Amino acid sequence: AGVKWEPKLGPNTKVFASAAYYTLTQENVLTNDPDHLFFSVQTGEVKVQGLELEAVARIRDPITLTASYSYTDSEVTKSKGPDLGKQLPIVARHKASAFADYTWQEGPLAGFGAGVGLRYLGPSFGDAANTPILEGEDALLVDVALHYAWRNWNIALNANNVFDDIYVQRCSDFNTCFYGIRRNVTLTLGRRF
């Protein structure tokens, strides 16, 4: 179920917001085989329910603000293993992001824009049994963007995790841990036809 909202806030401000609530149940999900280590059996059932909120605002054309939040509650509802009643591994309960962008509309910088944003990634379990010591860390990351549009051409430089924060995203056992994605910079060039 969802709702979309587009309020009238004046001629220079456009806002679009949406909210959605969902409940999903999936049968015959692979779960850990209690009799054979590193194998799975197709006997499980999971239920995932959550809430997603998003809002985008454009103020006087040059300023764009975007924000989103998601809450995900997952549970293994049928299983022969130790994961019964546990949260799905690698599924964070909370995620949030906010991004602000300014694009010049006139003058010598017309078409050039810059933005900065924050992303919050909540912790998630790395194993099916939800072992507390194997829970990953939460992270607050900073992203930046520079972009330029000229005629039908677009060029963009995006940097995620600008400060190169190092964090453990999850551990699947006491010897196997995975780090979150470190600084990532991409340059893209595109043309519209």
C-alpha cells in the first residue's frame, strides 16, 4: 500500500513525496542444512515487511533536495535450522539518505552543478543465527557530485564514501568478514539523442 503527495507550495517550489508499506512472504527459501555444513535446503519461509519514505523538492529551479528512509523487518518463519525466528542476514533494518544539489541556470556557469549527500547504512547480521558478535557496523557516509550539461551532452564526476571510511559491513563467521565499499570515484560522459 502506498500514497503519493504533491503539495502546492508556490510557483517556485515543487515537492513530490511518497510512502509505501509492504508485507512479503516467500516460500521454499534456501536455509542452512542442519545435517551438512556449507549446504542449503529449500524448506524455509521468510516474511519481510517494511516502510519506505521518499521526498524530492525543487526550489527555484537550481536547488534540488532529496531524502529517503527505509525500515525493513525480516524474519525467517519456517526453517529446520537455527535461523527460525531470526532476522535475515545482510538485511539492515534502517537505511537513510539525504542529498542536496545546486545547478546554475544562467550566466557563464549555466549547466554546471554540484551536490553533497549523506547515506546511513544500519548494521546487519552476517549469519543466519544472528550471532551478536558477527553483526556488522553501521556507517554514515558522505558522497559528492559535480556535473555539467551542455546541449545534448552530460558529464558527471561522482565520489561515494569521500572520506574513505573503513567499516566492517558483516561477518559470516569468526574468520570471514567483509568490509563496506571504500571510496569510489566515477566519471561518466553521456549524450542524449
